[in-house]
Amino acid sequence: MSRRSLAGAAIVGLLPPATAFAQNYPSRPIRLIVPWPAGGIADASGRIIAQHLGERLSVQVFVDNRGGANGRIGAELAAKAVPDGQTLFMASAETHSINPAIYRTLPYSPTRDFVAIAPFVLNPFALVARMDFPADSVREVMALAKASPWKFTYASWGIGSTSQIGMEMISAPSGAQMVHVPFPGEAPGVVALMAGQVDLMVLPAARANTFRREGKVKVFAVTLQERHPLLPDVPGMREEGFPSVNVANWFGITAPTKTPSPYVDRLAAEVNAIVQVPEIRAQFQSLGVDAHAPMTQQAFQDFLASDADRWADVVRRANISLD
């Protein structure tokens, strides 16, 4: 054995067991399961985090798109993966907060089958309408819908989606009742909205901004409490008189439960470092999403529990189910 090898062995021998264990990780490519099809904001966000995580770990982190069933297909696959640190899962409000509420039987448990690592993106939404909709603010929209129950329609990209439940969150405080028209994806819903076949929709703020610039939709508000830099002239929900409404999707890295703690710790440290790099934050902003603030694993775990309760409350009140 060379002098250098002996020195290296001595150093490893002095390290705490967990640190020495993590030093050998990863040694081969890592799969990041993204439970949405290629081409959307979620997929693009996943590819950004995969690229930079791979660079920091000195291995390839490749995206494995497994879309379908509101994220169920990808989540089930990840939950059943070998917990060796070679499979990660891109979780979201749908997979970890909404699905447990809308499915009576779910082939995975967000709490039992996954360990939280770190969030990395927030995806803000906006309330939009067809161009000739007879209102100019969220308050006016909800007043019309309350005065004429079930007259107005809203599109979403599926039953149980953040688009549907986001609209239910917005309409609940005023007691407005509208007809939900689910579509098999965001694009068909937008086409129907622009054609005047439906009245309203909750869209990612980036999409809303693009369509507004093209003169194709009205944008009433971003669904956050305050204004957002992407749409600086559009009010937040607090300004519109809805201080309890705060609707955004989030994306975070998780792993199958029983993934070794030293691996999880290493991954969490790297993701939290990535989201603080200005150039990477700018990459996310170019998609219309925000890099998430760094968060400890325990804080992320606590957030998952509280977020699930928040969405589940809306699901129960709106009687939304996919079983």
C-alpha cells in the first residue's frame, strides 16, 4: 500500500462512522424519479436540480419521467425502490399532500414510505379568465359566482390537481359555487379557456404571464398573499380581500424510507447549497418558479405534515375524490 493510501486510510479511520460511510456515496449514477411527463415546468425544474446535484456529487443524476395519476405512478415506483441512495423522488403538493386526501386507497404512504430531504422550488399560481369575462378583480369574480351558483365554469388539469383545489381554496371564503371541468392536462384546459368554452382557471403564474402578454387571458391575482415579481402589477390575495388564501405548489427531494441517514444528510446539504447559488436561482426564475429557501430535514418533514392537513381540509369541504 502506498504512503498516500495509508494516510487516507488513517484519516478515514479517525472519522466518525457516519462521515466515513457518506464519503463513499455516491459511487454510481442516481435516478431522480419525476412523476410528470417531460416538457412541463415540473420536469424542467427537476432537470435543473438533477444537473446541479450531479455536479456537486460528481456522478450523473438522471431524470426518470413517470407521469400519470396525479403523481401516483412515480410515487409508488419510488416508494418500492431499494433504499440505497440510488433512487430519489421529486415530491410535490400533489404526491405528498393532496393524494392522501383524494384517494381512499393509495399504494404508498408519504409519511411511512419516504424520508424528507429538502425542498427546492415554489411554483406560484394565478387566477385567470377568458378575455371577455365580465369581471376585473377576484372580488368581482366571486361575487358573480356567489350570486349565480353553478353558472360559471373553471378548468383544471385533472380531478385532485393543484389547479382544481387551488380554485376551491379561492372560492371557499366567499361561498361561491362553480362547475369544475377537468381536462387531461394543462394545455387542453387553456385551449378551452381561450376558446371561451370555460370561464376561469388557476394556472402557474409563468403561464398566466405569457398568455396575458399575448392578450389571450385576463389575470386577476397571483394566489400568494403578496404580489410576485413575475407579475408586479397584479395584486396578491391579501389586496383582493382574501387574507387566508395562499396557493402554491412546491417541489422537494425525498428518498425511500430506510435510505441511510448519512446519505440523506449529504443530499440535504447539497440541495440546500444549490438553492442559494444566484445563477441557479436565476435558472429557476427563467421558468417562472422560485428557488425555495434552505430548510432543515426536520423543518421539511414538519412542513409536509402541515401542508397535507391544509390541502386535506379543502378536499373534504369540496368533497373531491378519485376513488
